[in-house]
Amino acid sequence: MIGSTVLGLDVGGSSVKYRLASAGQADGMPDAIAEGVAPALAEELPATLAELARTVSAGHRLAAVAVAIPGLVDEASGTVIRSSNVPALDGRALGPELSALLGVPVSILNDGRAAAVAEARWGAGAGERDVFTLALGTGIAGSHLVDGVIADGAHGSAGELGHVVVEPGGRLCSCGQRGCLETLLGAPALRRAWNAAGGEGSARELLAAYDEDDPRAVPIVRTAAQHLADAVLTLLALVDPGVVVVGGGLASAPHRLVELAAGYVAEQATFHRVPPIVPAELGRWAGAVGTAAEARALAARVVAA
Ligand SMILES: [Zn+2]
């Protein structure tokens, strides 16, 4: 395999991030032989993804590809079940189709899972055996990783910290429950609270205003941080992670929300063992790093088979 490369593609609604890495590298963060961002490929999928793969890997021998998709995927069959950001892929057997076009094995995974693995192994969770990653954005996703592998329960659905109820009887959540963490801390909820207080713009503007001690923003962000702290205290009671890594679109803006929540957790913990609660380190590249690692593992499995 020495001399061969593997490619990770992190497909989003507005762009595709890629990382081309060595197939022969044993372990560690996949090196970046090439890395970048391509425009979104809304049309003619998966042919445009295959074209991107050929362009990025030109001059190298490509051994395997992994593609991260924002949405629900069936990893075993390489099928995209549903992706609200890339609806053109809904129901497509993307793995087998792309594999036929490129002539190499292709695996498909969820983008949040790819990012979680990368953060746990080579980002803010590096060196810690038991890691919980949280992604704050429109929704709130969580993953519990042990030795760099996601522990996702009997049915693959563990880690949904966004759907822990922190306000019983509260606002209706997209999941059907009321008062989930996501209804209070998701970007739409923060924007709603911010706009109701007279602030302009999105949750990012709210967090920026908080950093400037805007009196309209301070109580909203404090309340949001307390809700996050409540959910994290539940998490500590159930999972006892060695580190909690907070990333996602919202956390990549200012980090003071996370610091504030970590402070509340430290104050309010009783029997809990409080781990470091830290911002993610790989930022928007986590998904591409995670898919490159998955492609490398896939190439190794093919060689071993
Ligand atoms: Zn919910």
C-alpha cells in the first residue's frame, strides 16, 4: 500500500471539504497530502463527486474513499437515507455508485460521527480514553467515544444529548418531546430569544454581543449556559467521561458560552467527577480528517481481506 493514497470527502450543503492522505500511514492523524474546499455539488451527483475525487487525487494511486454526509445514512449498504442539506442524495446508494465510478471501495458515514471520531482521537480529546463530544448548531448532537470508537448503544442511537429534557412541558421539539435542550440551546432558539430581546441577527450575533457585555445578550447567554450545564451534569452522572469536547457551528464562534457552562458545572456538581469541558480543536476540518481516517481503515481492511 505504500505510495497509495486515500481520500476523505466531507459533503455539506454549501461546500465539500476534502483531505487526501497516505494509505500506508499506520495510525495518527491522517496527513494532508492535499486539503481544500470545493463548491457544493448539488447537480449530477455522484458523478461530480467522482470528478472531484479524480481531480484531488490526480498523480496519486487512490486506494479508498470515504464520504461524510449531513444526515441519516446506512453505513452497511452505503446508502443515504435522508439528508436535508443535500436532498439530491436522498435514497441514493451513494457508496456503491461512487465505487463503480472510481473503481475503489467507498464507505459512507454521517458527518457528525466522522467529526466526533477525529476530535476524540486527534483533536481536543486526544490522549483521553473516554470522550464525549457535543456539536452545537441548529441541532445538538452528541457522541460517546471509548478508545476512539463511538459507543452508540444497542440500536445506534445513543448520545442524543440535544433531546434530554431540561425544561419539562417546555417548547415542542422537532423530535416530538417538549423542553429538550435543543429547544433552548439550538441556534434557532437562541436567535428567537435574541430577536425577542431586540437584538439583530442570528445566534452568532448574540454570542458576539455577549462577548461585548451587551446587557440584552448577557441574560440570554447565561440562561443558555445554565441549560447546557444541566444537560452536562446529567451526562456526567450517566457516562462519567474523561473530557467533554464542545464543537459545532455555534461553538466555533466565541467560546465564552462553553466557558460559562463549564463554570456552572463546576459550581453545581456534587458527587460527579467533573472532567475538562473544552472547545473542539479541529474546527471545520474535523469531518474531513475523520473521513480520511475512515478511508484509510477501509483501505487496510481491503488489503487484509
Ligand atoms: Zn427533542
